[in-house]
Amino acid sequence: MPLRLDVKRKLSVRSDRVKCVDIHPNEPWILVTLYNGHAHIYNHETQQLIKTFEICDVPVRAGKFIVRKNWAVTASDDMLVRVYNYNTLERLHQFEAHSDYIRSVAVHPTQPYILTSSDDMTIKLWDWDAKWALKQTFEGHIHYVMQIAINPKDNNTFASASLDRTVKVWQLGSTQANFTLEGHDKGVNCVDYYSGGDKPYLVSGGDDRLVKIWDYQNKTCVQTLEGHSQNVGCVAFHPELPIILSGSEDGTVKLWHSNTYRLESTLNYGLERCWAIACLKGSNNVALGYDEGTMMIKLGREEPAMSMDASTGKIVWAKHCEIQQVNLKQLTSDQQLKDGEKVPLNIKEMGSCEIYPQTLSHSPNGRFIVVCGDGEYIIYTAITLRNKSYGNAMEFVWSQDSSEYAVRDGNMVKIFKNFKEKKTFKPEAGAENIFGGSLLGVRSYSGLTFYDWDTLSLIRRIEIVPKTIYWSQNGELACIATEESYYILRYSPQAVAAAMTNRELVSEDGIEDAFDTAVAMLVQSNEHIGQLQREHEQHLLKEQQSTQWNFTLELTKRAEYFSEKQRKEDRDWNQLNAELNRNLTATHHQKEFEFRETVELVAQRVIAQERQQHEWILEQYRSQRIEEHHRQEQFRQDEHDLDKFLDAYNLTRESMPLLQRKVLSLLRRFGIPHKTLLIQILNDANLLRDNDTDLPGRRISLAGVNLNGIQLGSKDESFCPSQYFDQLDLNHATLIGASFDCLSLRNTSFKSTNLTDASLTRSDIRDSRFSSAKLHNTSFQEANLDGGVFNLGSLVGANFRQASLINVSLTFADAIETDFSEANLYKAVLSYFQSNGVNFERANLHKAKLEGATLVHANFYQAKGAENNFRVTNITDAIFRQAHFIQSNFYGAEGNRTDFSKAILDDSEFLNVKLEEAIFEDASMARVSMQTAQLVRSNFHGASLGQSTLSFATFNKSNFSNAILDDSILAAIRVYNTTFENASMNRVQLASGTFINCNFRRASFIEASFSIADLTGSDFSESNLNESKFLLESQLNQVFSISKAILPDGSIGKNKNLIRNGNPTCDESMIMNISQWTVPVQGSIIIMPQVNDGNCVFQATTSNITHLIQSVDVSHYVKRMMNAGLTYVLLEADIITNNINVNLRFFNSTDNLIDEGIHDLVVSF
């Protein structure tokens, strides 16, 4: 079952590109370093920017808190490490750490060290206690070192990720790496350690779009996680939850289960590429850094699942999957504890549970503890933590009686008594939550409903949305707590009993007199309700030892006390905050004055002692000023030339400062009539550039412009690409009828762009984004769209013939009559792809994911793929004829008239599919799993299903004629009105199967097993049952016909499982059905009872010559069998020369021999 963790946003701020995030362990702060050279500290509780550091003019790629020193350390592209006091914003130190960009910083948890990694391919160790002296340099990588991470279980070792495609593990004091982990196909961007003590794992992510889990003790890759459509830039093991987080340039953050490696959730906040992830031990908060801002999210709840047994004083709670316990009765009366003081108790380790606990609850008598989480529950004994019962449940509650409990699984509620399911029902208004106690409470969208545990009768329906319900121990009082108030109700069992006797007292809302209000109180603050619940939970659960007035008075006093306490704390905090601000301001002015004095002294010393060096610096400065002057002169000349050009066209620039904005203005103003002018302006702006030109991060914006009908590029294939427009911003532009053939448009953004009737044939459009774009009749024929994003796009009549769509994303795209024939969709993501009439003929769909897609009328003729995901997909009228989809997953797929004829589907999964009139004729389906599948009127004629698993599947009115099902498992299969004529079913297992009115004529069942099969009305005529095991248990008479069938080798005596006839009397219909059996072994014989003149005699069949043994009368034996309640008769016969030696034996239902009737009867013939 999946983890069910609520994901809540705690902070969302927009900013320039975020390169690094870090969480303060004591304050509600996030440190964010930006691409523009600044660093910010945000308060994620108030969502306010509280501090800003203007560090430099180049990207700041790394930043960390050093809490024990009140420092923030940053590293940037100017190769400098800077250290700030984050309270005073004073810069304490800076030094040049590397000869190239610094990528990562790691702070040692105990020693005065930091580690830095750089594009100079080195890692360096710095000691701040030694005035930031360089202690050690680690060399060994042959490309940029992107990230470093210190092992939390061994602080002397750390790992590094590099673009040389490796992860290296190092040890402080050693110049050589301990070992190297190799497995990524491209550069590795990120690495992190697992902090738990049970697994020696680390995780890495790279440009190959993969996340890999490594065992650094065995030096092996234990798992590879696939799912991202772009480079993976950041990964993290969550220190508190069984979660692996991975962030990618595809804009998503994926949550993977660290035990099962299953994808649990995908987060996409629309902030473009994700660059950084930060987690904090002891917290469920996660910080995320994106192109367009920062997010702080909270996964699940931070409070551990816990429960207390009031009768014994034992408290249990969960730490991860470990269960711990303390006993409050260990406290002695002489221990004086103050309010809020930690209780000194010894913690007892109970053991570990098999699921991640989200709730813990004692049974009312304290004997059992239930753990609920991951969609399951397990009941343990409270003393030894021994597993007592388990099952599926989203919620679990106890009754007042510890032997009774209820679980909620979706909208279904199940009642258990003594660990056995007693009743199941589905409330009319659904079930969102359930509550235990004297009555079963069910919360739905319409309110709260109470039911009787035994009869499930409606007791009372109340229009209220409860947060929780507490019952007193005697079951008389119930406290219903909501978000803003609570109510104490008095339950009247007498009124309920009277109403049950007189049904006229029961309305559609239940029994009106079942409850009356004892106390109703409105809570004024969240602190108030939290304290009331904590202080009075035990009081509400024990016997009423005081009057209702004292109880209400106590609540009122508590409310007044905590309200006054809150107001006092607010006043104290405001005073403290004001005083702190005054002190900080005074300190800041003093530090600023001291800093200026220090700068003046240093400047004088430099001028006096190092004048020569100073003059050299001034000379360099003058040279730079001269170069800047030349650049300004060139810019002015370019501006003059552009003005002349615009004047020639009678156009103006409207005094816009940036050339790019001038271009936009002209396009919006004049549109398509001046498309030749657009090309000239783009040339003058140096936007049409050579492929070798490297302009990282530069994006030319033509957002919102009208370029209808524009003709760029060339139709000539020999000039592809003819021009380069890489990294254009064409969001929301209008490009109806435009031609972009044979262009380079890599990393271009077409979000919400209208490309109706446009042509981008043979263009290079890799890593571009078409999200929400309108692509009606648009041609991408032979284009390269690798890594593109078409999420939520509209593709009507679009042409992708022979296009390259490797790793492309078409999630939630809407496609009608779109052509993907012969396209390469390797590892493409088409999850929830909505399509009708789409053509994938001869396309490559290897490892493509079509989970949740709608593929109505889709054509996959001769398409090829492997390891594909078609989970819960609609494939109505889809054509997979001659397609190749081995090892693919069609779990839960549904559809009518789907054609898989002559397809290759070996090793695929069709679990839980629902198909009607599907065609699998002559398909190759070796080792296919079709468990729990439901197929009606489907055609498997000539299909090959050898070694397949069809257990628990249902087939109705289907055709398996001439099919091959050798060595398959058909356990618990249900088949109705289906033909297996001429099918090969050798060595099949039909345990507990149901085959009603089926046709097995001329089928081959050599060495098959028919144990406990229901063959009512089926026809086995002329079938081959040689060496089969026929365990029919009283159902032999139900077989419609098995005339002329080939029986197993040997006599019946050599295979007593051949006949198990529960009716030992002579039965005429039985003789009709089996009297014509033949045995292929020379000399063997079958003897069956037959009615003749009122007596039971035997008919012997051998070599197709039948003889009646008229002289044997066994009627008294038959009567004895009926009186004794025996089960079946076993006849053993051997031929001795021309005589028949007959032995008649009686058996009961447990196969024990009761008596032998006829011994050594010799009959001549």
C-alpha cells in the first residue's frame, strides 16, 4: 500500500533563479542563494524576507548555515568563499578558495571544517579555527565536482559527485579516494547519504535522468529509479521519513519510497527547473529551490504517532518504524516536577513494525496496540509486540468493548469481532473519517452519524464536522471537538432502547432523544483548543468523579488561565523584540563605524608598503576602462546603424532602452507584413548565431508577438539547420501558418503558443517546451524533439511522422487524429494522454509510459516497444496488430474491440484488465500474466500463451481454439461458454477452476491437473488426457461428454485419482457419459457399474470389445455403501491371459479403505 503523506505548502516566494537552499535547525529560517549574486533569509512561519546579503555580481551557487558560530558561509562564481554573521549581516572573512566556479559547500558536523568543490576538479578542506587555512586538497576527478556530502554515520568520510560520471567516496587525511562508484551514463550532479543505521546507502542523480541507490559497503547499485524527463539536479534521503526526494530540470520533484522504491508522488509547482533540495533531521520540512523561486513544504506530521494506556500508565510511540515505550508508574511520589519539565523515564525498545506508523492506539483494556499506516493496519500484543491480526485500512477505531473494532477502507466500513470480520457496510453519504467509543461514529460530507456496533442501526445524525470524539469510560458522555468549538453530549441508552421498541420514535436523522447537550463552548484560539485537548483528554476518558458543574467550571478556569498566559507571552515577546531591534541597530552602526576605520587603515598600509603592486592594479583598472570605452563606442555605432535602418522603413524605436524590447515593439506594432524586417533586425541584434556560439542562460523573448505566416528556414534538406534561433521565448505567441523548417530552435519555449497550420519539418527543437500549446495541423515531420515537453497541449491533426521524441513528455496532452507513425518515442511519457484516432504505426515505444492514457481508435500496427506502462489505460478500438510490446504492463486497461492479432506480448502483464471483443488471434503471449482479468467475447484463436498465468481471470463466450496454453496456470479461473477446441493445454494446472459449458473437443491435456475443477456441461470428446490427474470430487456426472477420449496410461488401479464418484449407486446417466472410454495401453481394462434387470453388474471395456459380466450381483454392497455414507468406489482390474481379475474396494471421504467387497473374482471371456 502507498504512503499517504499530506503535502502542505509552508512558504512560496518568487525570486531570481535559486541555486542553493539550507534550513536553520533552531530558527524558522531558510537560507537561499541566488544566481544574481544575492542571498536571502526567509522566515517560513511568517513568510517574510528578514535578511538580505548583497554578495557579488555573479551566481552564488552554494550557501550553508554554521549554527554553532552564528555564521552563513557562501561560495560563488568569483571563486571566493565569504563568511557572514547572520545576526549582524557583517562580513567576517573572505578568501579565494578555487581557480574556477565553486559548486558546493559542506559543513563538518563536529570539527571546525568546511569542504568545498569546484569546476577546477578539486575538493578542498578548510579550518576556520586556523584562520581558514587550507588543510587538505582531494584530487582524482577528471571533470567538474558538482556536490559533496558528509556521511552522517561516519563524519570522517564523504562522497562527491562529478560530471566525469562517477561518485567517489573519500576519507579525511587520505589524498586518494577510498573507492569509485560507476554506473551513470552521463555526468552526476548530486549525492546524499542515508542517515538511518539499517542501510549503508547513498543516492545520486545525473544528466542521464536517473536516480541511483548505492550500497557503499558492497560498492554496488541496488536500484535505479526512472521517471524524470530531464536532468536530475538534486537528490536527498529524508532523515525522518522513508522517502527519497529527487528534483529535476523537468520542473518536478518526485517522492520515492526508500524501502520499496515505488514512486509515491510527483510535485510540480510551476516554478520551472528545480535546482536544490534541503531537509533537516528532526523535522518534516523540505526546502526546494527553483528557477523562479523557493518553496517550503511539510510532508505529513512531525508529531510521532503515540498512545497511552491510562490503566497501566504505559505510553508507546513510533520513531520511524521502531516502537518505544515508557511507564509513567516508574515515577515516585517524592519526585517534584515543574510544569513543562521533561519526565526522567527509561525508554524501552519494543521492536519494529512492518509498516510506517501513522497512528497508534491502545485497545480499551490495554491488551493490544494497533498500528495504522501505508493503507494497512496491524494489531500487536501490548506486552511482547506479537502480531495478532492485520489487514487493509485507511483508519482504525476501537469499540468500548476491546474485542470489537472497525476499519475504514475507502468508503467501506468493516466491523470485526474477536479478529473476525462480522459486518461490512457502505454509509449512504460516504465515509471520510470514523470514530470509536460506545457508538461507531462516521463523518461524511453531510455531517456526523452514530451507529450501533451490534446492529449497525442509525442512532443519530448530527450536522457537524468533528475533528475528534472522546468518550468517558462509562460511555455516558461524548465530547465532540471541532476546529472552533467542542460539545459534551450525554448519551441515553434507555431512550435508544425505547425507540428501537417503538420505531415511530426513529426519524430519518435517527433517535432525537439519544443525546442531549451537557456543555457547549466556543474556543477563541488555536492554543486554547490544543491545551484543552491535552489537559482534559484523560479526564474525559475516566469515570465521572465530579459533578457536571465542577467539570464546566474547571474548563472555564483553564481557558481564562491560558488566554491570560498567551496575552502575557505576547507582551513579553513584543518588548523583547523591540529591545533586540534597538540593540541590533546600535550594534550595526558601531560595526559600520569600526569597519570604515579599519578600511582606511588597511588602505594606508597598502599604499605605504605595497605601492608597486597598487600601481599594477591601477594599470589593470585603466586597461579595463579603456576596453569598456571601446565597447561603449561600438554600442553607440550599432545604435546609429540601427536608427538608419529603421528610418529607411519609416519606423521609430519609441525610446526603449533594450534592443530586445525594440524588436518586440516593432513586431507587435507591424506584425507579419514586415517579416523581412524581422529577419534583418534579428541579424543586427546578433540573434541569428552560429552553432558554435555559446550563450549560456541567454533567452531572447518574443513572447506574445504575432508572426502569422512568417517564413524562416529552408525547405532544402541539405541546409538543415539553415539558421539558429536557440533559446527563443515564444510563449503566448501567434504563429498560424508559420514556417520554421530546417531551423535550430533548441531549448525554445512555446508555452500557450498557437502553431495552427505551422511547419517545423526537419528542425532541431530539442529540450523545448510546448506546454498548453495549440498544435492543430502542425507538422513536425522528421524533426528532433528529444526532451520536449507537450504537457496539456492540444494536438489535432498534428504530424510527427519519423520524428525523434526521445524522453518527450505528453502528460495530459489532448491528441485527435495525430500521426506518430515511425516516430521514435523511446522513454516518452504519455501519462493520462487523451487521444482519439492517433496513429503510432511502426513507431518505437521502448520503455514509453502510457499510464492512465486514453487511446481510443489508436493504431499501433507493427509498433515496437518493451517495458511499457499501459496501467489503467482506455484502449477501446485500439489496433496493436503485429505490434511488439514485450515485458509491458497493461494493468487495469479497459476497452472494447481492441486488436492484438499477431502481436508479440511475451512476458507482459494484463492484470485486472477488462476487455470486450478483444482480438488476440495468433498473438505471441508466452509467460503472460492475466490474473483477475475479465474478457468477454474475446478471440485467442491460435494464440501462444505457454507458461502463462491466468489465475482468478474470467472469460465468457471467448475463443481459444488452436491456442497453445502448455505449462500455464489456470488456478481459480472462471470460464463460461468458451471453446478450447484443438487447443494444446499440456501440463496445465486447473486447480479450483470453473469451466461451465466449455468445448474441449480434440484438445490435448497430456499430464494436466484437473484438481477440484468444476466441469459442468463441458465437452472433452476426443481429447487427449494421457497421464493427467483427474480429481473431480463428485462432479464427474456433470461432464457433458467425454466419449472417445484418451485416458491416462495404465489401469484405474494404477491411478486411483482418475475416478472419484461421490454417488456410489448405479447411475444410468453416468454409464451414458463414460461407457465409451478407451484405454491406449494394451491389455488394460475399465470396469464400471451398470443397471441390468434391477441389479448392478459391470461392463468391461478392452480393445474396443465390450463384454457384460452377467453373473456378478453387487446390489447388497451398493446398499451397504449408501447406508454407511461412503464416498466412492475404486475398481482395480488386471488381465491374466483371457481372464479378468476384479477387486472391488470401498473408500470414505478421507480416502481411507473401509472394506473390500470382491476378491480375486475371475471372469472368462
